[in-house]
Amino acid sequence: MHRLLLLSLSVSLSVHAVDLVGVVAKEVPSLTELYKELHANPELSLHEEQSAARVAAELRKVGIEVTEKVGGHGIVGVLKNGEGPVVMVRTDLDALPVREQTDLPYSSSKTTKDDLGREVSVMHACGHDMHMACFVGTARTLVQLRDQWRGTVVMIGQPAEERVLGARLMLRAGLFSKFPKPDKALALHCSADMPHGTVGLTEGFALANVDTMEIVVKGVGGHGSMPNLCKDPVLLASQIVVALQSIVSREVRPGDPAVVTVGSIHGGTKSNIIPDEVRLQLTLRSYKKETRQHLIDSVKRITLAQAESAGMPKDKMPEIILSDDQTPALYNQPELAATVSKAIAGTLGADNVQTRDPSMGAEDFAEYGLTREKVPLCMFWLGTQSPATVAEAKARGQTLPSLHSPFFKPVPEPTLQTGVQAMTAAVLALMPK
């Protein structure tokens, strides 16, 4: 009797897996066309009006109740299917100010005005077009397989991920109070260095805290031939840049990940003029709250100490600005990540589920887990490149075009097949009938 029960269960699971693969396969051709349409028509952060409307229309086609304009151009779709858990699936909508340099027939030639009025090119260089197409495919598949799950799926299209604003905007607009509050939340993100047909997962910290700082180094300008009559901010800025490198190497506990990068330095107009100021822009990366605060405090301490040692008067001390555009670290709740990994392995095969090292990149998906509800989160990586391309690059010791590169180009059909299968399998595992 026990063997018969196990056999029956095995056959049932096998049929469900076949159902999932077959349903997704039928959707891939139309999803590919949707992906190409989205790729060719990118929109910058906070301007995702057409992208949001297009995704909302796709959700409505399959009977999902959709609310638009949630926190800007955010959309929320609610699919109810009886009593059960509430699972949130999120996609981002926005693109980047990048001029596409791929050879794709559907590449973006779009230009637009950015928020500063500058004419810029626009490209889906981070894969959000793929995220949206997988999102729509997951919605379609869940509707067709609704006899296999119970509960409520909340499908959200989030604006302004690239500016790490959208999650906060949607939460402030009542995402967790006006709509069903999720018990779990899922997202996927394209990987630029993994073969299609595979996904990658990280348990625990997966992406970093990010803080942006600007340091305005002040001085007393004058003629380059008479530095003794000046207070040179170029020299002081250089000393600050060098001194900041000691924070990670000498102040952060070994093994505790942290990054302090000065990515921009601007000052002066001519070789023989000592300027009045130099501006530095920094990015700080960490995982732990304590490390994050230590980096911020140390940058302030070292900057002011260098200025004091250079003899800067009090009215010429550096101005240190910590931006509000901060991103918290993404923590993949281990139990949830293990469940997701097992579910995806069940449809893709265990060999196609990779364990990924944590990254010092950032994602504002983390915000959804930091409210008072403390919703467990899991984001997984989606392979986008042909296996041959990945293998060849590895053999040659080369790197493939990264996310945010003008040359980044996923292979559409197999990436979509994998992404929709993986996300749908994860949702089904969290919402058993």
C-alpha cells in the first residue's frame, strides 16, 4: 500500500511537471515577441508609463484584477484562487540611460530627455525587459494551472529600481495595506555570465547595502605658480582619496565584506589655476548594519582629519553629503531560498540550479522585507547566455558583457522558458493545493 501511495504521488508530481513545461512552451513564442517589443521601447526610471500600461494590459487579458499608478507608474495585480497563503511576485519596469551597441534587429534606438533636461539614449541594459516578459509568462501559467494551487498571488510591476526609489514609493502608496499582505515575496534577475537553462541562488545576504556620498573639498584658489598663497583642494582631495583606502584594509574586520570606492573626482579648469573646490563622489558597500555605519563614520572622520592636518580654516572644512538614495542589503531568507531552490530543481533539474556567491551589487527589492511585516524574500539569478558562449569566455579567461553594458543581450527563447518555469515552480511550491 505504501509503495502504491508513493508511486501515485510520483506520477502526480511528474504530470504536474509536464503540465508546467508544456504550458510554458506554448507561451514562449508570444512572450518572445513581447520581450522584443519591450526591449525596443525602454523608458527611464519614473517615466515607465507605457511599459506599465503594457504589462497591466497583459495581466488583465488573463483575468487578473489590476490597479495602476501605485507609487508613480507602479502596477499591482491580484489573482485570488481560494483560501491559502499570499505570495508576491515582483518585476521592475525601468531602463537605463545607455546607448545600445548590440547588433540585434530589435535593439533600442530610443532617446529622451532625462530629469536634468539632457538628451540621452535609453536601453534595457539590466534585463528588466526580460523580467517583465517572464512576469507576464508566470501570470499566464499560474492562471492555466490554477487547479494546482490555492491562495492569492500579488503581481507587482515596480518603477524606478535603477534609482532605488520604486519599492519605497510603492510601499508608501499602501502596497501592504491596500492590497493583500504577502507571506512571501519572490523576484528574479538576469545574470550576464550564466548559461540559459540555469538559475543561481544565494542563501542569506545576496546583495549589499549601498550608500552614496559626496565630499566637497574646499580651498583657497589662486595662481599655480604661487601655491604658498593658496590652500590647494586638489592636493587635499588626493590625500583624502588615498587615506580612505585604509578603512576597509585596516578598520573593517577581515572577512566582513565592505567596499569604499571613489568613483568620481572633479575640480579645476586649467593647468596653472589652483581651484576653490574639488568634488568627490563615493559609493560605500556592505552587508551588516554595523559595518555600514562604520564606513560612513570613518569617511567623515578621515576627511575632516585630512583637512585639519592641511591647515584648512574652519570656514573651509569639507562638506560631506550622504545621499538619501540608499539601498539596504538584500537578505534571502534561508528557509525560503531552500524551498525555492528545491522547487526549481524539480522542474529544471538539480544540475541546473547553481549556488551563487553574494554580490556587492544592489537591488531595492530588499525594501519589501524591511517593513514591520518582515516579509521573507528570495531573489534568484536567471541565466541569459548560450552555454557555448559562457564556456568559450571561461576557456579564454574573458568576461562577457556585464549588466549595464551597451553590449548586454540575453538569448530570448530559452531564457524566457527557464525564467517562467522557475518562477512558476517556486510559486506553486509556496501555495500547495
